[in-house]
Amino acid sequence: MRKSFFAILLLAVGFGFGVFYSARLASVHGDEKAGAGFAAVPGEIGGEEQTGPYEVVPNWPKPLTSLPGHEKWTWGAVEGIFAESPNRVFVLQRGELPELKRPKNTPIPMFGPSLSFPTNETPFRNASQGPVAALPGEGAADVDCGHPEALPCPGWEGKVGVDARWEHCLIVVDAQGNIKEDWSQWNSLFRRPHAVYINPYDPQKNVWVVDDGRHAIFKFSNDGKKLLQTLGTANVPGSDEKHFNRPTFLAWLPDSTMFVADGYNNTRVVKFDKDGKYLLAWGKRGEPPNETRPGYFNAVHGVAVDPETRHVFVNDRTNGRCQVFDENGKFLYEWSYGKPSMVYELYMSADRHIWAPDAKTWKILKYDL
């Protein structure tokens, strides 16, 4: 009798544990609640949610300080990256900054108890934010200062060669992080470079650079020797067929139809054919930060397309949502990223998932369709 009792008890405990564990697994795979996560070790109490399977590779790319003549210089604000292959990765940045050692943590009680600078949890210098921006391409995007040769721009209080250098704006590194190409011949063309791409459906693998400060998009040959095409009118903002007003990102359909997020000031999406001919545009300026009307945007900062349905996913950054349209601008549906959020870009992977970097939570979000 006693053996039967213990056998039944063990079965009950096992069944209960199975129900509990299966419920946790279900929450992992099927819970649609915003912000839902799961333990790094199933069943563990406490800890943080799993963030793998990626691991950071230290010193990739190789530090600029390893280059002759750059012993005292390091990376600036890296704005774009595109991997043509594992061994040819394009890196787009806004100049270089001085290599600085982290200063000793200093109490600043005049601002409040227990405060100090720099804080232990964050970098002590931000390359692209602050009352006085660190780089010439930052903080003065609305001021027409011409080519970078004319730096410093109005609104930038630094000194070229001391506080920043306009070098290594577009480079190519190999799988080990070694700089293999320096497209320095185009440094003077860029003013506030924002994104770099290769159209995945282009057999010529031409390279595209979006420069929101010049209100233009530049198309280069794959080897960087030729400027093949310019969309928009450089240095002239506008909202018609021949002008952008601070564009940000690009996306292509399999027939090379292209969509431009235009972007910071115009709050619209612009559609071009494979030859760069203007087709149409849509989008109206909304009322941030809680605009809910379809087709109204504030900071169109990201665009992606589904090659099968030809749906266009538009990141309405300021309003914390993704709006989805057909390829001619007809609204289909939307979703919210939740609060707080500050999604900066959208990327459609080959397996048709949307990836979105969120600056508020410091996480990379992945959505199905």
C-alpha cells in the first residue's frame, strides 16, 4: 500500500512539473505580450532573459590606432554597415575622433548626491549626441555648409585635426576586421552619410550611400572608382520628384523597384523604378508623439520590403510603430513596438523576418510577418 501511495505521489509530482514546464515553454514560443522574455536557464528563478546566440568579437574591426599616422585616432559615429560577403564588409562613418582613455570617475555632488562622471555603465563619450556634437557631420545637418572641405560647419564648435578628422568615411574590411579598402576619394562628397547598401538583386553589385545632410543618394560602382548616379539635388532640400529633405534608408523589390525613407523632414516614402525614375510618394506629417492615423508619420526612419507580398514596412520612429502598405502606398495594417521604444531601422532578412534595433531598450527585436 505504501509503495502504491509513493508511486502515485511521484506520478502526481511529475505530472505537475510537466504541466508547469510545458506552460513555460509555451510562453517562450507563443506569448505575444510585448516585452515577454524567458529565463536563460529554463526553470531558473531570477536572472535576465536570454539574449544569445550572438557573442561580441573584441576589436572588430581592427582599431584605427593600428594604422600608421592614426595612432591617436579612433572610430567616429558609425552610421551604416553592409556585408557584401563575409570577407567584404562596408563600414560608413562620420569621420574620426581622438583616441581617449577613460577618465577617472569623479564625483560631481554639485549636481546631486551619488552622481559622478563618467558613469560606470555607459561610454563616457557619445560620438553623435550632446550640447556640442563631437563630429562635424553632427548637430549641423540643417545648416548648408557645403562640402566637408569647408569644415568646420556652422553649429560645430570643434577644430578639424584636433577634435575630429574627416577621414575613413567609407571603408571595406575583411572577415578578420582588417581594412582592405579606403574610399577616401569620396570623403569630400559626403557631409552627413547615413546608410550604405548594395541592392541584393543587382548583378553589378553597385554601392549606394544615403547622405541626409546633402539631401541626396549616391550610386557608385562596386570598386568605388565611379559615381554612377545621384538621386535628389545635392545640398538643395525639397519635396518634389527631384528633391529629398534628409533621406535616411533604402529598400528594393526583386525587380529593383526602390523605396526611399525620406525621412527626417519630409515624412514620406518615395518609390523609384529600377533606373531611378520617380514613380510616386506617400505620407503626411503627423502630430507626435502619439499619432495614430494611417499614413501619417513623424521621422520616417527605416523601410523594408517583403519580396513575396511586395508589402512595404515603414518605421514611424517618433510614434513608436511600424506601418505596413502595399507597394503603391495603400495602408494595410500596423503594430506598436511598445513603450518605451525608439526603433531606428528595419531590415527584412532572407527568411522574411523583420529585425529592428531599439535604442531605448538596447535590444535587437525580431518580428514575424
